[in-house]
Amino acid sequence: MPLAPAIETDELRKEFGDNAAVKCLTLQIQQGEVFGFLGPNGAGKTTSIKMLVGLITPTSGKAALLGAPLGDRNTRAQIGFLPEHFRFQEWLTAHEFLSLHGNLFGMERTRLTARINELLERVGLAGFRDKPLSTFSKGMLQRIGLAQALLNQPALVFLDEPTSGLDPVGRVLVRDIIGELRQQGTCVFLNSHLLSEIEVTCNRVAFISHGEVIRLLELASLDAGQVKVILRVGELSQETASGLSTWADAIQLDKHQLTLTARNEEALPEINRYLVTHGVAVYEISPKHVSLEELFIETVGKEGGL
């Protein structure tokens, strides 16, 4: 029997007064998948996460986590969550903080002690176990928060801007931990404004606007997908350039520079052959695969930044 999706939503909606922060969120995310959630500021990303983890109640629509409806107590015990704006008890030491959360999960003492030691080592804070959180930098607080989110060995983890405040070494640490979670079959729901991190960690991404999915993308398809190409050419008429639409989109001609988006790498020889056949001298072809950042700008960029 196939596993239930880790996350499934059907027309999930959240209104605040007359404003719909999330209009109609419909998603299906499989267990073991690392899923990126992308959109401009105000797109409803954090509100969506808050509904899924039970911090706010949806206005309408349905959702299930690990096959159970939202709010199911047993299912919530299998979920980890690192919010974007966390407020930890700064008078507690790192060990006391993790112990508190382990006790809330009802973890057995021996297991909890071993898990705390393991996680403090993994996030690079083993030497700070007895230091109060009030002495921690923002990056250290981010790492102890990540340890807290993984304490119960969850089947599903929500990470809302997990690399905020981290230096490059810290970002690599988070990236490696996400990779380990994927290998263990844990589903990771990742909201981050660092598209380079999303690109190397996620299986799929959703672009959202006003709480609606406007594009779903398999990241494996990026390498085999569209290719942005800049060509340095001789005399070329706009009419001849337009004939390249068989193999390319977004064709722009500026004197002796031709810029286009080839639909795949296999189109490049055809583009070159077409130009030569039409008497156009081709001096240089510079292909580059379209990045996630370029796709983001193309899809939702007009609505503002991340």
C-alpha cells in the first residue's frame, strides 16, 4: 500500500478581515521529498506554513499531514518546525532548552539525552551545551533552533528561512543536514529566499502568488531544460531572427548580438544551421542553462522581491 502524501492541501484559504493572505493553496508533497516554497514578499508563504503546523486555523479548504487531518495529536508528534521569527527562552542553556522540548514530546530520558548530545554535536554547539541562549549569536540561535526541530526524529520538517543569519559555513551545514534528512526518508518543506540553496537541496519547488500555486517545477529538469543563449552574429534582419521561433523563445536582436532562450540543448545546432543557411555569419555562441533565480524572476518577479 502506497504511503500517504506527507502534505496534501485542497483549496486551503486564510482570510484576515477583508484580506485573503492565502487564496487557494492546492498541493501534494510526497514523503521523503525536499520541497521548496517560493514567492515574493506577501505571497502567503509563512501564513501557509502556520496553517499547516496548527498555529492558525484555515478559513476554508482541507489539508492533511502524513495522511491525517490538521491538528491530529499523534501526527503533530511526528512533525518538526523551525519558524522564521523564533523566540526562545534565553535564560535556558542549550541543553535545558532541548530537554524542555524533548519533555514536551514525551521522549524517554535515555533516548532524549542521547539525542541531545547527537544534535548538539551535529549543529556544532557541543561546546556550548551549558551556555545560556542569551549569550548566543543569531547564527547560533538558528542552529539550536534547527536542533530543536529535529529532536523528535520527525517524519516531516517545516523550515521557514532556516539559513537566515548564518554565514556560508552555517549554510553548508544546513544544506548537508537537509541532504541527510532526505536520505532518511524525511520530508522537508523549505521556505527560503536563498534560491541557490533551494536549487541544490530540493526535488521540486512551487512558485506561489497570493497563496496560489502558479508553477510547479522539477529541479532535475533545469539541467535538461531551457538554455539562455547569446550569439555574436553578422548582418541579421529581424525577419530572419523571428524564424528562430521554431527552436527558441524570447528572441531579441540588438545590432550584432542575438539573445534567445533555446527550448533545450538539442536546439543549438539547429539554430546555428538555420542562421548559416540564411547567410548569417555566426562568430560566437554562449549557452547557459536557465537558473532558478531567472525562472523566479520570469514567473513572479514583477510582483516584487523575495
